[in-house]
Amino acid sequence: MNCYLFPGQPLAPPATLPDDDDFRAIAELAKERASFDLERFSWLGAEGTDNVKLQIYGAAMSLYRARRLRAEGVTAQLVAEHSMGIYPALAAAGVLPEGESLELVARAGQLMIRFGRERRYALGCIVGLTLEPLLAIAENNGVYLANHNTSRHFLLSGERGNMEEACAEALARSAFSVKLFACDAPLHSPLMEELADDFRALFADYRYREPVLPLLNHIDQDYLAAADIADFMTRELSLPVYWERSWLALRAAGASRFFEVGVGDSLKKYNRWIDSETGR
């Protein structure tokens, strides 16, 4: 069984971009629906932050990659998503048209910018520690678990000053690797509940079709129905991404061939790590 895996936001802008009809079609949709020029990596009209640029770019490249896979005859029987990967995953599962998916990314990104106007936020990538000490570090420093990618790969989310302290404590506890990334909003943390009503209104502004492919969600590993989508989109902003559980659920569901549909291979690396621990 083939499974499309949609990763989250890329960390860097593109060095090169494709040059074919599928990319040009997606680039045109990005201009029309997100006011963003992929080829120049710049805004058209009202501007946003670099993080929102990367979010739109990531979603656009996922949509492009899905087109190319289908053109190559690689169709999916199952779809899974990680963090911001939910937006292009909705299009791949037939829930939203591609243009609306890109529009939704841009509109959600503009809402997230409101967080950064008064406070500075960051994500902390901690590799090498297990969950128990990681959660203790988060509690000690007033930050939150955002991504549980593998048994030893996590992201924390919170205010930047607190995150700097959390990263320092992780290093003191012998983490293999610690990296800090600036972000507009404290994604996948309870702090996002501050704008929950605004996001709820945004997600309610769209008509979601029933998925034509099973779409696994990254919170509780259930399959989303049309009636679940708007609520899930709001909830997932303030709750962690549980990728390790999602990967194991995909394996249990019978998926055997996996295609990372987006920029980079971060999910492939997580999956290899999880499989090595489970003896696959």
C-alpha cells in the first residue's frame, strides 16, 4: 500500500526550483490565492514574514510533488501529515482544491504573525534525550512539547527567552544536538489558544469535502472525516505532533511504500530511526 507523507515547514528558502508545467501551475495558484511569487520568493501586495514565506513555499512544493508522483503513476492509498503538512495533505486527499489549500496556509500564517508583534517565540530542536527528561526540561523552563518525532528527537515551543534556557539545560543534560529556530507563533503549544477563536473562524470559512483517501491525523492517529476537519485544524495548533505514533499506526494499517511529498527528507530520517528501534 502506497502512502504519501506530507512534512511540515521547510527551514530554508529554495536554492533552485523546478521548471515544468506542473510547477508553473502551482506557482500561478500561489500568486492568485496566496499573493506570493514562488520564483522570486517575494510577496505580491501585502507582505508577511519569512516564516510565512517558508510555509507557503513548503505547501506549494508538496502540491507540486504530489502532482509529479501521480504523473509518474505513483498513486496513494493512504495519506499522513506532519504539522504544517496538513494543508497540502487536505488537497491530496481531495478535501480542498489546491488553490484553497494555499490560500488557507497564507491566511493562517497572517494570523500567526499577530503573536510575534508583542513577544518573541522560538522552537527548540532537542536530539538525544528521552521523553521523561525532555518533559522535565520543558516544565522547568515554561515551554512545551511541540513535536514527538522519535524516542529521542523532539521540538519544544515557547517564548524565546524561556527556550534559550531550556536549550541550555538540555545541553547540560547531555543532549546530542540542540538547535534554536525563531518563529512567529508558539506552534503546537497551549499558548496558541490565545487566538483559538480567530483560527476557528478562519477554518470554518471553508467547505471541506469527504476525503477520497484515508487521511491520518497526527494527534490521535484517527482518520479525518469532513465534519472533523475545521475542529482538528484548530486543535492541532495547540497540541503536539505525535509523529512516532503516526508512523507506527501507518505500519499497522498495512502501508508498505512511503513517499515524502515535499521539501527535504526529515520524515524519512525519523522513520528510519523508529524502524531501527522496533526491529523493522
